[in-house]
Amino acid sequence: MKMSTHTETQHADFARCLPCNQVDTLAAFHWLKLAWNDLRAAPLVSLIYGLVFSLIPATILYMTINSGTHLVILPAIVAFALAGPVFAVGLYDVAWQLEKGQRPTLLHSLRSMFRNPVGEWGFAIVLTLVMIAWMRLATLLHALYPTLGQPSLLDMAPFLAFGSLVGMVLMVAVFALSAFTPQICLERKVDLMTAIVSSVHAVRTNFPAMQVWAATILALVTLGFATSALGFILIMPLLSFASWHAYIAVIKTRTQRHYE
């Protein structure tokens, strides 16, 4: 895989920006291949995380089916996208242990959530605030939904168009914030703003590759929901391990890493 190095830059006085590599546009498929190898190397702990995580989309599906309205779908999916990066930290630790040639354990991965508590839990708070803001926006957006009679597609067009636009902007922002922030906080113990600025910078630098990666995530998440959340038992660890390989490939380190 060809890479070119970007020099370290400074973004304001309160946060550094870690240097990054530029990866191939289709690098995501290589990361998924490596992730599959990780899943095979640590199947038990991976499937435990996948099973527990699958309860989140299963709950979303249950709420959607029993709420009697489809208006909860978009806010629920965005909330799911916000929860994923935080929950994946334990699986990042599993991939990190495999990288170091160690045997991953569930206890070690759970402890990793407290390795950099300020950064990791600070990022969880950031995502929680974003989720709360989205839920408030979703409530306001519902005011555009036509309530009289049986609304046609034309009547619903303003609601669908504006709601989709807001949701897309928010999810793009969350993707840029979370693509590499949890991994950086887990391994490097840097301040939260350094991790966030570095993640956004790396996504912007590798925009074509990140578009493919984001589309791959969306496709697999859609597949997970299409299987009534059962697919997430495998999809969650697979995406988490691939995200760790993405971090290794994109965020530059002082020494070359060969976790292939």
C-alpha cells in the first residue's frame, strides 16, 4: 500500500495535530481483510462484544416497530452511530493486543476503557452532547411533518429533505470526529482536542479513502439491521478491528508498524 507522509502541523494553541499518512482510495477493503484475521485470532472475546452490542440495534428495532410511527427511525439510527465508536474501545484494545503478539482477554479490554479516562470518557461526553442536540433537532424537525389526513409524498417532501440533510451533515461531522479519536486516546494518552483535531485532519487528508470507508460502514450497518440485528454479532467486531487497522495505516508513528 503506497503512503505519503504529511508533516506535523499546529491547529491553534490548545491542540496539536498528529501527522498522518495518505492511503489508497480502496484501503478499506484491505482493513476488512486484516480485521477478519483478527476476528479469527480472538473469536470468543470478539463475539462476546458483538453479542452485547447487538442488543443496541435490537432495541432500536423493537422501539421502531412498537412505537407505531416511523418518525423515530432517523433519530434512532443517528443515536446508534454515536454510541458505536465509544463501545468499540474494548475491541480496539483486543486488536492492539494482537498487534503486540499477546493473547487478548476480556478483562484487559474492559480495563482499556480507563486507560485514558479524561480522553476516552471526555469523548463519550462529547458524543452524548451531540446526541442530545440531535434529539432536540429531531423534535423540531417533526414540526414539519404534515399531520392532516393522509399526507402524500409531495406533502412530506420538505420534512424528508430537510431531515435527511440535517441527519447527513451531523453524521458526516460525527464520522470525522470519531474516525480516529478513540484509537488515539486509547494508545497515546494525548489530550482530547489533539485527538479530535488529528482525526478531522486525517479524514480531510484522506477524503476519497474515507468516503469509501464510510460507505462500507454504512453498507455493513444496513446489513446488520436487515438481519434483525443478528448480523451485528460479527459486524461489530469486524468494523472495530478494521478501524484499528485504519488508525495504524493513517495516523503516523515514530516507528514503522507492520501489523499486516
